[in-house]
Amino acid sequence: CNADMSQQQVTDEFRERLIEIVQSLSSFNTEDKTLAACLIGNAQCPNLDVMQVTPRQSDEVRSFSALVIHIISALTHTAQANPLNSILHTLASNPVELLGSFLPSMPEDNLFLAQQAFGESGQWYVCPNDHPYLITECGNPVEEYQCTAPGCHARIGGQKHKLLSDNQKAHLTDESQRGYIPGAPNVHNRNAVPERSLTPAATQLLRIMVDAALLWAASSEDEAIQQAVVDMTHAIARTSHIAAFYWSRLKHDVSLLAVAVGKGEDDTLMLTHQAVRCMSELPRKSMQRAQTSLSTRKERAAWEEAFSTHVLQPALQEMETGIQEGWDLVTGDRRLGNDPLMQAVFEACGNSVSIGPEGVLLPSLWRYRVLVNVDHLSRTLRNTNNHPVLSSFLRHEHSLRALQYLPNIVRLQRFLLDRFNRRITRTSASKTTVKQFLRNCGLSPQERDTTQKLMESFNRAWMLVRESVVGLFPHSQDEVFEHISKSSSLHCLLPTETGPGRCASALVSYLVGVQNEFLLEYCRITSRSTTSLPSVSILDATSAQLVAYDTDHHLLPLVMAHCQYTLEVGKGTHVEYSLAALEKQLEQRFIVGRANLEKQELRVVFSDDVRNSSDLTSLRRRVPQEPLSSVVQHQIVSELQSLPDVFKALGNVEIALGLLASSGGLEERPLSEYLDNVLRMAPAECLVSPQLQKSCLLKHILSLWQILQVEKNRRLVSNGQDPFENVDEVFKQELPEELVEDVDEVLKSFHCDVFLRELLEFIEVNLGMQHNVDQGSRAEWSIFDGMAEYLPSVSEKWEVAEGIPLAYVTSVWLYALEKQNRSASHSIY
């Protein structure tokens, strides 16, 4: 059927005769015959053109399409005889049956697993605001602390083994996602990651088979099957592009397997073919109890372990032999094996071909030799259980290699915290690029170079462990970035609780966990007490206290120093390691004396994050508040000559408000003195208005914040701008005529300035920052319902607004502002 290879055109009559022969074969089942007829007619994967054989098709495309066909034909022919293969066969033929299943090789909720693991030596609890914390040892509280979650500050723990009444035991939940999780290929990710009992190489080998099965299903003309495959990817790709998506995933996962096994692409494809052969030759009797359901994580792990034992590990353990046997078959093919160079490259020629003494200098002859690297050492060590420390190190090595960057990452985050904490809005952080920050940050050339190097450390660590880190928390696509470049948002580097900055926070948490978990395992293996480990805060940790090394400059030379590498023509290469000596050296150089890391919260709080109910409630509790007099209010507003002046004063007031909410202060203390002595901010420059500097005390700061918010919105409206840009659209419905009279009745019950201030505070706090709730259902509430939930102390006077839906709240505020402007020619104050 391949005109390009046979150099002759195959007639339709020949194809029909060939199909008749296939249909008569008793060894083929119905699916085998259908597949064979499809291949003879070159009609496989009708929705993916690269799967059809064409003249002048590239060798790469032909190699990948051949791999897919080999996998599918093996599954089709063996699924009934070998139940272990039925999972992959169902993925390829009818994925609808596996919708909602935990697919093989997919990542799972590492945070839940970590909580379970740590729970064995303690107990997890949650503070009154549902932030989890761990009490180690016996798991019972003996001291009280303050919750370290940003903006929380609740009391946690207890005394004499008695938990605080408003704390409770945590109910751990598994957030592992079902379906196909990896997402679009990340060209910057060049490292395979282990999953559960699977090694990195085994994980990638299995994922290639999953890719091939889903690619075949995605190329089906059955719309239900296509939709099932799209649903499995959580709609990351449209139906029309789903087959191409899996083609790109297949190529990417082959490249990751090549790195994991230290081979070129050709050898890696040959290794995968050998694994498919192992799958085809599974003994039927030994597979009678194979797992055929993946409805739980436990069932997936059991299936993966069985598949790895019978298919993946045999292929990997006999990799060198299997690859050589495969190339022997290739060079024995009459169409391909007449090339002397090809025979020499794959050592399939015996002594019949001589390429001369100059041939040993050809790079093409040496690129296929065994690479001595960490992955090769890991595969060698799987055949022995005599070196537990070395084995443990190599199991964690894919993550440990990122620890060398932790001091620089912490240094970068401390720098960003000092520069931006409560000084930048969420919108500004998102819109500012890394390039703009470096250009406009006011740093000297030397400081700018240092900052760029710190960012490079962040980027390298992120690329090494990205897939593991994003499994620590439920996330949207907008919250996870591929890598950091100069066009990336500054928000990606700022450690925050939400948005892209969650990755920056999670990266540090993950690296701390990597070191601590490895050292705990090392203590268990060597029967050492965990109390013997020194402890150090991550703020003070240096490379000498971390399991920190550079793979190429530190670890690989150590491996090379303990291996013997021999090469014999016709017999290939042979590598032996002095494992005992290597283990001892590795332990002394990278493990002994390393410290347990104490996590410190490094979180940037945006200036607009002070507008949340917990902060303002805390402020009212810590610093009793009073309103400014009308005269002072009017003078402050009149002295703010422009909108930028209002924004500047408001931003600095919010910085002070946020700190007062967390630490408190003396209510009679002048605000200008507080800014000068505590925040080290020049009052004349920060507050703009002389009257504000002279008259405002800390007990007036909430009133001042309300005044500035109203004035900001007033001037935005006069400029034709939207003052509620950050409010959800469901609360910005146009006020209908039939509700205007009701609003007028409400306004009769208030001083208009009080109405504007209180309602605007509610909008800014409850509707401008509540991104993680169902806003659609809240829009059906009345304004009274919203105010009663937010400020119960003032709810009675808001009962008059019970008939006005919250969906019109911004229109109501703007109506009140317009009415006030019409009724008076002077300021509201």
C-alpha cells in the first residue's frame, strides 16, 4: 500500500484480494480484520492526515504513525485474551466507558498524599477560617499559636492536649482529577516525572501508550467517541483539534522518555516497540485477575503496578538487548539493510563490512553508544536492593536537583515582598511585564543583573518540578504558567494566595517538602533519630544546609568516577558501577549535615486586598473607629486637586489600613506619625492633603478610606469611566423604571453621604474581591440581605432596601450619586 517504498502503484484489485485473504484468516478476530482492511485501504485515522501513508512522507511522521498502529494492532489482537490490556483497548475503541476514570500514568493530588504521609506522625487540624495546620508527635496541642495564613491571624492549637473550641480536626479530601491531566505539551519541560510506583521512564512509556490509544479514538468518525475524548481532556482542545492535540502529546512524551532513558529518538521508538511486544506476549493465565476498572485511585495504582511488572519493567530492564534485536530485524529487511553505514551503526554486519580506520571518527557511529548518566544508574540499581540510601536518593533526584535554586528563589521573593507588599494593585501586577519591571524599577545595572539571575534561578527550578508543583493545588489554566520570560506578567513572580502567584508560593512549599521528606526517609533507612537533624528557617538557609547540587557539575562527575565503561566491537558497550563506594561518597557529600527546613510565609498582599471583610472587621476590633467631621471631610476633598492625587492618597491609606488590621495601634495616634515612624513613609508625599496630615488619627482611617473611595468613584464617573471595573457583571444591571421609586424611598431614610459611603464599602469589599463564590446566586439577594450579612450592626436601617435586588446595586449607587449632584452644586461634604 505504500507507493513511496515499493516504487510501484498498488491496484484496487490487489487491495480487494488482500482484504479477502485477511477476512479468511481464522487467527484474526473481527476487530483485527476491520483494522487490517482499514490499513490496506490507507483509511486509518480519517481525522488526522499525518496517519495516512503518502509519498515523500517524512521518516519522523512515518515512525510515529507506525508506532501508533503497532500499539493499536497489539491491543486489538490481545485484549480478549489478556484482560490486563483491556483498559488501553477500551480507551482506543470506546472511551465512553472510561469517562470519569482515573487514567493510567496521570498525576494525582500530591498535597493530599503529603497530608496523609505527615498525618502518620501527627494530626491535621483547621483554624476557624479553614486553614490547615499539623501538630506533630502525639498530635495533641500543647501550645497556642497564630495562624500563618495571610490575613487570618486566628488562634490555633490549644493547651494541655485540649484543642481550642473554634478549631477542629481536618477532614482531608482528595482533589485528584479524573481523565487526561497533563494538558498541552510544554516544550520547556524536559524531565520525566515518576507517578506512584512507576519510575520516570515507566511513567512516560505508559503515557505514550495512553496517548496512542486516545489519538486513535480521537480520530474516529463517531461523534460520541470524539466528544468523550474531548471531555477526558477537560475541554483543553476543541473536537476539531483533539486528534492533533494527542499527536503533539505523543511526540512530546516520546522526547521525555528519550531523556529519561538516555537514548536518541530512534532508539526510544524502538524501545517502545519492544514494550508493545511484551504487551502482546503476556501469558493469559497470569492475567486472569487483572484490574479492569479505574474508578478509584487504588484501582489505578493496582493496574499500573501489574502492567509495570509484566510489560514496562521487562522492556526497560532488557532495553539494550531489545533495542539491538529490533535494529537487527531492521537491518535484515531487504529494503533497508543494504546500506553499509547503517549496518555498521547498528553492529549488524559482523566482519563483512569495513569502513576504514577513519570511520571511528564518525559522530554518527558513536551517538548510539550507552550514555552514562543518572537515569542509566537508576535503571542499573533497580536490579538490587542492597543500597537503600542510593536508591532513595535516585527516586527523589528529579526533584532534589531543583533545591540548589531555593536560596535564590527565597532571596528573590524577599526582594519582591519588600518592594511590592501592599504597594501594588492586583491589576497593576498582572499588567506589568517582567521587562517593564526591570526597566522601570530604578535599580542600578549591577542590581538589575543580580535580579535577573535570581529570576533565572526561579525559572530553572520551575521548569524542573512544574508538573509536580501544579498537582499540589486545584487550579485553573490562568493560574499556571509555562515558564518565565521577559514578556511574562510580574504577578507570576509574586508569591500570593490566588492567581499566577500561587505557583510562586507553591514552588517554595514544594521544595521545602522535598528536602524534609527526603531527610525523614534517610533517617528511617539509617535508623537515625529525626531529632538529630538541625533546623533552619528558609530565610536563613544556605546551599550548605540543603541537599543541593548541580547534576552536571557535581553529581554526574561523582557517578563517572565510580563506573567502568568498556566497549567491544560487535558486542556493544558494558558499564559497571561501584555502588557501595558511590553510595558512601554521595551520602557524605550531599546528605550528612543537611537541615530540616522551617517554612516561613512569604506572601505579597496587594494594596486592593485590604478591602476584604476580615481585614476591615479586624480593624474595627483592634482600633475603634470614628467618622471625621463634615468640615474636615470637605477640606480634605477640596485639597485633592486631581484624580492621581486621590489614587495616591488612597493607595497609601490602604497600606496603613492593612497593617493596622493585622497589628493594631493606638486610636489617638496621628496617622502622619504612624506613616513616618512605623511605615517609614513620608506623610507629606503620601497623603497629599495638608488637612489630612494634620487632622486624621488612626481612629479615623476607615472613615478616611470611605471618603477617598467615594471621591475616586465620583471623579471617575465625571471622566466617563467605569468606577466598578472590578465588580462582577451580574451586579451591574441597569436600574429598571419600576424600582426608581423604591430607591427614592430608601434615600429618604439616609443622609446621602452616609448611604454612598456604606454602600460603596459593601460593594468594594463583598462584590469586588469575592472571586471564588457563585456570584450568580448572590445577585438574587436583596441589598438588605447583603448588608445584613456584611455589617449586622447597621442592618436595621437597611431594611428599607429589602425589595431591591443586589443585581442593581451599582446602578443604585450611581443613581444616588447623580441625584446628589443634581440637588447641590457643592461637594457632598
